[in-house]
Amino acid sequence: MTIVLDQRSDQSLAVYIDGDLQFDSRDEGVYHELLALPALALAQARRPKRQLRALICGGGDGFVARELLKSTAIKQIDLVDYDPTILDLAQNEWPELNQHAMINPRLKVHICDAVQFVDQAAQAADEYDLIICDFTVPRDQIGARLHSIDWYQQLAYILHPQGVIAVNAASPSQTPVAYWMIYNSIRTANLNPKPYRFSLPSFTEAGYGDDWGFFVGSRKAFRPREFDHLALAEPREFLHDSEQLKRAFAFPAALAEKRAIAQPTKLASDALLHSLFAPTWDAASGTDWTSLDFVHDPAPLPKPHTSATLMPNAVQQALQADQGLDESQVFEQVVQVMPALRAEQTRSMVAEFIANPLRFLNSLDLRRLVEALLRRSRELPRKLVAELRLLRRHLQRTWENPQLLLSRGLRIVSVIALVIILANLLHPDTTYAKGDTSAGSGATSSQSMVRTNSPYDVVQAPPSTVEGRGFSSGTYGRGSVIDEYGSAYPTRRYRYYGSYYGGSSYRNYNRNQRPSEDPNEGDALYRLTPETDILANGEVVISLTDQAYLLLADQVMTVVDAEDGLPIVFLQRDEALVWRTHRELDRQRRGLDGSVKAKQDWIDWVSWAGFVPWRNDDQAELNNIVQTRGTLDQAIKSLGSIPANQPAIRVAPTAGGFQLFSSVWMNAEGTLAILEQPDGSKAYLNKTGWFSDSGLTQPLSEPYPEEFRTKVLIPFLTKQTTEYAAIKQRIEADLTSVKSDLSLLNSDKTEYTSIQSSYGPSDIVEYGTTEIRVDEALRRTNDDIARTEQLIQVLNDQLSALPKQDNAAKKFLQSLK
């Protein structure tokens, strides 16, 4: 990332990131007052006697925080930005511009991924009165996820029912489809957005459009009168009063009509990116439509766009049109509608081709490229296949003379340009990295169900493939940890003494005899689940608390002190946990296999264009995925023998007991922890000692593990009791999701049964992303239904037992302190 600070002679400042203008000090106040102050005023009006909690996602420059801090009603602001460089510049380079907001005691800065922060807030049942999303316009799939239905649903979950959200979007006139796609994504998340816009001279000068658009929304829809007489925080420089603000909600009716066809987008969709890179420059003038005329938008809500597309919609429609198209029109659309990812590379390739087509054609094997495209003709529009076949015939006759080929007319030139763009569209950032989003069998599980330390995750998601840029990052393996999607997160660092793990060395361990050697120390390389990491050497560790973690090995499980790396206690290996962990490792390993194949196919595909600058980056990304795939092999090997079949759900060692985590239980009365030891015996632990019997008459000879009480049980139970509501909501959400899965499975079963009755058992049907015999699809679906019904029963049991468990945990926690 390149950051440029342009300090002008008039003392104004403009900041650019990777060439895109972030702000110009001459008019940034217009932008930030209009983004933050209306939402703040609406939130205050709805809850006038409450001190408000606010969340800023993005906004690392400190300007949104500056606006919110103008109000004494703001009690606390959480600002979440992943970029420490911008945050440092905000505090040290332009503190006067943001009025020293970054050091205000009411502001707490979190340097992390916003998606991860919001997910953790949801799990903790945090709630905000005001949320401001101030992200830059997305240029890649990672950025686009911050305008997906999934993202806004997560925000809705942590927003108070009367709370307010404000969102920075795009230019309504330059990229109207993209603007209304964001609008409809927010609508789909039931956040009832109101669109508004304004003119920003610096953005217009930079080519971003004659207007710029925001949204303000809430779970409880706004009534038009709420915008009358708003008490806007002071001081203000640009936003005068409510009447001026209400005029910002006016649009040309023709522009507003496009919201009826703009599809909201799911996480895997790339449609928003295509629309952002396909400007149409509609007329910005006109005020004959306003969203303040209604409470709920009467326009139909289009069906969500759910997956990646091989080609932009505009090109698809042009190529599939029945009427004949002028070659120049086709070429104009092809050049205009650039791929959303790697757009700058495609533009430069096409520009070079147009400027000097002969030199460009001499540098690539066009015949080989056309043949490769035709081998995938089933994926392409019929009209394009016909044009490619025509181009192949011309190539057979003119392959030694590119000048003669170009003389055949603009039609051939247009198709060549389309071939070049299509090859870039096939870059794996756009297609190879997308997992299946089918609702049919084989794709019914939710990733939220995969928690290796949970006793009830019996449904498994299909393998996913890499879509993020984590494996291509220059920091791979240093300071960040990557998950199956290629997303990067701050790493967790681990210490441990390798000599105590595996084998039977734990039998001779005495914590009071500190080893002479230094502990092993290293970062996690791969995040298997939110709480499970894989170290670079293949060790599998599960986070228990901030002060301790569980390390899995082939014979025992070890609770390790995160501070000094010493074992705290050894536990009996939980075969159900090992089985689930192995299953998850294998699933994600298969996903990486798919990513490796797709990435290698891409590298082979573009070998004709070896001159392009990003080819080395592709190879580095492939190498990193392969290395991670090998680390998962090591992790599977480190687990030792794996049960052939799924072990039964563990039964509490005492009547009515509750499992805290694998091999550690709490009795129903909330007076004891029960540890299942490696030799099969039980240890009964309270505040003062541990014993071999539940009557506490036979003290164990080993020293009492004080750190297990202070670093494991107390923080674990504290988190559990304070997050009771979030845990309950999580189980309820899981239950709702699984019941939905069951409904889909039963629909699949009905469809497969009908097909089998009509066409016989050997008929081929779609099952997830594959095609199989209908009788096999029916068998698998019945198995899925049985497992899903089992999961529903387990979740119901968990839900009914939760109040008793919470009471016991509170009692036990109090006794341990």
C-alpha cells in the first residue's frame, strides 16, 4: 500500500492511498459532517436520555470520531481500523484537522479486521446505539464483503432496535447500479436505509462523479417527520440545518428507478465490483424523487446475487442478445466493462493492445489462448463461442501474418480484445476462489457450526476455496494468520516445552522443576476455526482463555500456561474432539487442494502472457498455499490415531454435570470441576485442593494446580457467565439455521424421490457442485437428514440445560475466587 501526503502551498492537505484520493482538507468537512451528524442527531432524538455507545468501522483518519465527539451524549466510541499506518498518521500528522480525536478518552481504537471485531461483538452480545461505516470504495473481493448482505446482517445484530447506522457508499450518478446494490443489501438486512447525496468538489475533480452518496438506516424504520428539526451537533461549518439536510435526500426519478433492478449481494458475489468498474455517468441533476416520502420503500427488492460470475452482466447481455450488434458497439462495451479485480492490469493490457496491436500480438500465443477458451466453451455464451470459432479459422489462415489478421476488420479486433479481457476475468481472484453457494444437499452446513471444541457440531460445511489475499501477502507467515478463505488476522503467539508433549513424558512431569532449556516460541500459521490454530510445525492448539490454551497430541491433551509455556495439567485425550478436529482438517485440506489446482490452472492458462507483472505474485501465492497444505498434513499426523467412526457424544461423569471443555466438567451443584486424566481416572478440584474421589476424602499426591484455578477456570467461567445471553443467542441462531437446513434437505429429498420415480435410479442429478446418480443423491440426503435431526435434538438439549448451567457456573465461579 502506497500512501501519499500532498501538502499544498495554501497549507491544505490531500491524502492518497494507492492513487485514490482519501480526503482533501479543503472539503473533507462536508463529507464527514454529512456522514456522521445526521445519524448522530437521529440516534439522540430516539434515545434522548441515554448516553450513547458508537462504533466506527474504518475512519482511521479520525474525522468521523471528531464529528461524534462534538456531542456530550456520546459516552464511548469504538473505532476499528485494520491499518496502523493511517491511525498513526491521524494522531501524528494531522491531529489539528481531526481536533486530536485520536487521543480523546472517550475513543478506544482497535487495530483489527472490522469483520472479526463485529463477529466478536455479536458473540459477546454487545450493542451499539450508533454505527458509522466509513470504508473506502472496494477495489477487491475483501473490500466488497463490507457491502454484502452478510455484513449488514452482522451489524444489525449488534445495533440497538432504535439505533442508527450510516454508510459511506458510492456515486449515485456515476455508478448508479452499484449505489443501489449497496442500498438493497442494506434493505435485505432489514436496516431500512434512506439514501442521500451531496456534491464534493474534490471527488468530482478526481473523477469520482458529480455527486456522492450515503445511507442512513435503522432496524426500526424512520418516519419522515423524524428528519424535521433535528438537533445537529455543533460546531458545524457546512451542514446548516434540517431543511438543507432534507434536500440531500432528493434524486432524479430516473436514477431512483434503478433501485428496482439492482441486486443486493451475498458474500461470494462479485457483482458489486463489476458495477463499480462499469460507470454509466447518469444525469445527477433532478430532485423529483425523495425517500422521505415513505416509511418503507415500495420498490420491489430484487433477488440477491450470490456467486461469482465468469463475465460482467453487461457483456453477458450484449453477447447473448438475439439482434445483431455493430462490432464497434461490442468493442466499446467490452472495453468499458472491466473486470472488478485486477482492473488496472486489464486496462493497461487493452490500452497496449489498442496502441500497438502488432507488438502485443507478437508477444502472446493467441492460437493457444483461443483453443484454451474453446475447451471451456460450455462456460461461455453461445455468441462468444461462435465468434471464437470464427477467430480460430482466421488464425489458421493468417498465423504467420498478424498484420493480415488485423486487416480483417474491427470485428476481429473486438473479439481479440474480448479474449484478452476474458482471460483476465478468469483470474482466480474472481472465480477459482469461490466456494459453492448452492442450497441443495452437500452445501447445507453453516461455517458457524464448525467449532472443534463444541460437543455438538455434527454437520460439516463443504470444502471452501481461497478467495482472500492472505496467501499472496508479503506478511504471510509473519505477524498474521490465514484461514481457509485466505483472510488474514492478527496472529496469536504460543510458548510451550516440546519435551512434555506426546509419548509418556507427562508421567514424570513436576511443574516445580522448571526445565533448563528455553520454551519453543512461535506464531500460529493457520486458523482452523476461530479458537483453533495450527502452528508452523503442525501442532494443534485451542484457545481456552487469554492465559491458557489446550494443546492436542497423540496420547494426551495438555493445558498450557500461555505466559511461560509450562504445562498446567494433562488431560485424557477426547476422541470425539480428535475426530472432529481431524474431520475439519481434512475438509480444509481438500479445500486447499482445490485452490492449488485452480491456481495452477490459472498459471498454466496465462503462460501465453508471461510478460505480465503479476505472474510472480501468483506463483508466490501458490507456493504459500502448498506450504500451508503441507502444514495441515503435519497437523493430522500430530493427532496420532483417529477413530474410524464418529465417537458418541461424551456423557458427564456425574449425574447432571456440564462440560466446560473437552475432558473438563462441572458438577450439577456448581461446587467441583472434574478432570478426566490420561490414565482414565478422575480428579475432583475445588478452590483448596484436588482429590481422587467425589467425596473429597482422598487428596491426590501431585501438587495442586493453582494455575488451573486462576488462569483457566476463573477466566473461563467469567467469560461464560458474562456471555450467557450471547451463548443463548448463538445456540438459538444455530438451531434456526439447522432447522432451515433440514427444510432444504427435505425439499431435496422430495425432488430426488420424484426424479427416481419418473426416470429410474440411474438418472443423473445435481448434488451440491457435482453430478451423481439420483439413488446415491437420495442416500446421501437421507444420511444428512438423520444427522441434522440429531443435531436439532442436541441443540434443543443444550438450550434447555443452559439456565441450570449458568446458575451452576455462577455459583462455582464465586466459590473459586
